[in-house]
Amino acid sequence: MEEQSFYHDIEQYLSYRIPEIKNRLDTNKLAPSFYCDLSEHCLKRIQRPIAYPIEFCIHLLKDSLQEEGLFRIAPAQIKQKKLMTELDLQLIDKNSRLEDFGYDAHVPASTLKQYLRGLPDCLLTNALIPDWNKIPLLSTEADRVQRIGQLINQLPKVNYDNLRYLIRFLSDVARHSSVNKMTASNLSICIGSNLYPNEQSSNFSTPNLYANSSIIVELMIMHYETLFSSNNQIDIEQENLSSYKFQPKTLTTSNETLFDNQSNTGLIQSSVNLF
């Protein structure tokens, strides 16, 4: 009977706390960044224009623009998973350097691709994919660039801001292609499909995904200055004056009342060892 009463109390406690835990998972700034909706992450959780993984993967890569095969060479998976965890926990700040973590440049480069690939609604937005797919059918480069510009301006602001931030960095990488071997064309082949829906997780079938995305991203990189007007630039350095760090208040643990004192549900006064 004592054991049955114990599990009954635990069931009551969990039923009481689960709504609070769920709410905190939804609102905590330290909720996982990967596989989270972009607007949810930027606008609600961190309240900043650029997604934490995008900003800080690029931050870690800023001194690696001449790294040969950047975004093409795959890293050790265990290192990528470790960096993903560090990004989820927001352990990286503007004072962090790649060498501090013992990673080569291919780790944050691949992690950035993984973040983009895991977005529930892709960076170019699932709703606009049919329109993006029509761009390669246009006959001239000028027509394609013009249409890309039109679609870019139809993106939600949070998508536009993150896309601009990403493409600006890729254009910087491409400017060092004589050393890193990563031309706009090579970068678009390696990254383009990550801006499209993930077919495996979203059940979103996109014919000619790799060819279409490569054409579009290559043109974005080549015509970055034209496509992303200076009027819409974000002062990221100013945004970085605010801190990411946030220590959430812990839930009730041992030797504390597990239920509200005003509740008639019952009390568990002693700590519970669940292990």
C-alpha cells in the first residue's frame, strides 16, 4: 500500500507540474535551438533578429575564410553533435574562438548546414517553394535575379534577415575562392538544398531540388549587393550588446512543498529519489 501511495503521489505531482514545465519549455531562452521554428526561436525565445546557431557558427568561422573545402568537407560526427549541444545550451559568445573548442572549421560549417536543414519551415519558406522552383525556367540571368529579388522581399522579415546574414557570409567565402576552392557555384551545390524543405522530415517533395536550389543560391551569392539593399541591413553588433545568457529559475526539488500550499490535492514533504 505504501508503494502504491508513493506512485499515486508522484502521478499527482507530475500532473500538477507538467503544464508549468511545458510552458517553460515553450518560453525559455535556453530551450533547444535546433529543429525549432525560426520565428519562434528568434522572436519569442531569444528576441534577436538572427538565429543563435546561424550567428555563432558564422562567428566561429570568421577567421577561416581561406579554409579549403569549407562547407564541402564533412567533420567527425561526434564533434558536430557536441557543437550542436553547446549551441543548444548557448555556451558560445563573442569572445569564443574556434581553437577554444578544439574544432576545425568544418565542424561549425557542417553544423550550420544541419541547423538550416532541420528548420520545420525552410529558410526560403515552404509556401514559396513553387515560386522559387520556377526561377530556373526563366531564360536569362537578369530575369532570374530580378525574380529572386521579388521573392526575397516576400519573405517574412525574420527569414529575410537570416537569409541576408547567411548569404553575406557566403559571398565573403566566395571572395577567397582562389585559396579555399569554394566558388559561388561550389558553395551553392553544398548549401543550396539546406535552404529548401527537408523531404525526409517534412514529406515535402521537390522535383529537381538540388539543381534548382543550387541555381538560386549561386545567383544570391553572386548578386548579394544587388539583392539585399543596404536599407534593410541589421546592426548586428548593436544587437550583440544585449546578452544571450539566461539562467532559468529551477523547479521545486527536495525538501520543499511539491504542491501549492493552498491546494487540497495533497503534499509530499520529503525529497523523492527517482533513481
